[in-house]
Amino acid sequence: MHTEAYIRHFTTQKPGLKNRSGWKYFTLFIFAMLVVLAFLLGNYLGTVKIGIPDIIRVIFNDDGSPERSIIWDIRLPRLIVAALVGINLALSGAILQGVMSNPLADPTIIGVSAGAGLAGIIILILFPQHQLMVPMAAFVGAMGAAVLIYILAWKGGIQPLRIILAGVAVAAFLGAGISALMVLFSDRVHGAILFMNGSLSARSWPDVFTILPYSVLGAVIAVFMAERLNILVLGDDTARSLGLNVEATRMGLTAVAALLAASAVSVVGLLGFVGLIIPHATRLLLGTNHRVLFPGAMLLGAAVVMLSDTFARTAFSPTEIPVGIVMAILGVPFFLYLLRR
């Protein structure tokens, strides 16, 4: 059987609505409309409400009005960062769930969050005068944790179970380091609270330009490798028989997932559940073909994080809560639902 036909045969589940092309395109269209709705709501809601026509006007016309300053300097960059973070974490989770054949896998499973968290906390607590270094430090910490886990998990190759076990061990060790720092320097933890809970407060255009290249690069590579992941989920033996280099593919995809998650954490902090619930929810609606799953997860991830951040920013105004708290409220029930299934 031709390789492409073989993949289509095994990645298509039993006949049903979500396996029809029309349904998939319709669902992707709904996800895209959710992104537009989240974008408009995020720009509309706030201490100063700005009408939809005015939003569109000030985005495309620099008229020097106060609304222009509110949109361009405050709300627009924050929404773009929220969308890119949602894209990165959702895509990272979708990749890891496919690579590890585990629907409960997410970026924390490879220690990215713990590595970024420890590096970020070290800067915020020990060197608070260098807070501008937090994104770079968190990125380096996240990638370092991923490399360490790969070294620990390597034994004549990489297996999903070994990656999970090594990730749990490294995450626990790094988490202990975070707790120790916060206990030893309890008088300095205020600045670290938002980072630990995932917050988009005061995000601006430099943050957009920090995460954007990684989002574009990771998305392009992920879409390019979607077909290989479709082969990989068939099982190692089947994948090898179809000519796939299993170890190189698994390592490459995990590195892409780590890159995406690390860039998101470096900008927003420890934002949980996005990489868990978004890919799984997308899979329930679109099926398991990663050529469709990846675009769906990116769109839904962007919409959910933007909507969650808008709620976190406006629900208890003038007090703003971290978006990570909102995602936890959404994510825990969904996680329990997955466990029940």
C-alpha cells in the first residue's frame, strides 16, 4: 500500500461527522471567528470602552486620539502576546501528545515550565535589578531542562515513557529549587508571584517581537512535520517499516515543542493547562490527523487565551488577576473529565 494512503487509512477513525472534510473546514472557520471575536472583545472591554467601529478606525488610522493610544500602546500588543502564547502552548501540547501517545501530556511533562520557572525566579528574587533579563533567563532555563531530560532519558534511543519519567523527576527537582528560593527569600517574592501564576499584565510591543519569531518558526516546522507525526503515532515498528527515522523524528518534534513552550513561558510565566486542554478539545472535534489538528489547535489556543486574559483583566476591575488563575479554573474540570474518560 502506498505510504500516503496507508497513513490516511490508519489516521482516519471510524466514520463520523468529525472525519468529513466539510465538518473540519466548518470547525476551523468557527475557530477563526472565535479568534476575531476574542480580538474585538479584548479591544472593546476595559475601563474605557471603545466601540467596534472606533477600534477598526484607530488600528488603520493614526489620528492622534486617546483611543488610538489605548489600543496601540496597551490593548493591542497585550492581545497579540496572548494569541501567540496560546498558539505556542497549544501547538506544543499537540506535538507532545502525539509524540508520547499520551492525551494527558503537555509542556510541563518535559520540564519546560519548571526550568523556566527556576531561571525566572532566580532573576526576580536574587537579581531584581535585572528584571529585563527574565524572558531570556526563562528561555535558557526551559531549553536547558529539556536537554537535561533528553540526556537522562537516552538509553539506546528515546522512548516516550522514559521522557515522561525523566520529566517528572527533573520537574520535581527544579520545583524544589523554586520552593527553596521562595522560602529563603520570602521578603522578595512579591515580584515573582505574577510570573509563577502566568500573567499578561503590562505586556507591550517588545514582548510581541520577543515571542513572534519562535511562534512563526515553530508553527512552520510543526506543519511541515505533521505528516511524519501521523506516521509516528502508528507505532515505532510500523513507522520504521514505512521508512521513518523514529528517533530523529521524535527528538526533532520534542525539540520543537520545547522551543514553543519555552518562548511562551519566557514572556508570560508559568501558564498551565493550555497545552493540555486545547489540543485534546481540538482532537475531539477534528480527529487525529495532525495536518488538521495543528491549525485547529493554534486557532483555538489563541482564542481561549485572549478571552481568558480579557476576563482576568476586566472581571474584577480595577483589580486584575493573573490569566493563569482563569486557565486553572477552566482546566481543572476538563482535566478531571479526561481522567474519567
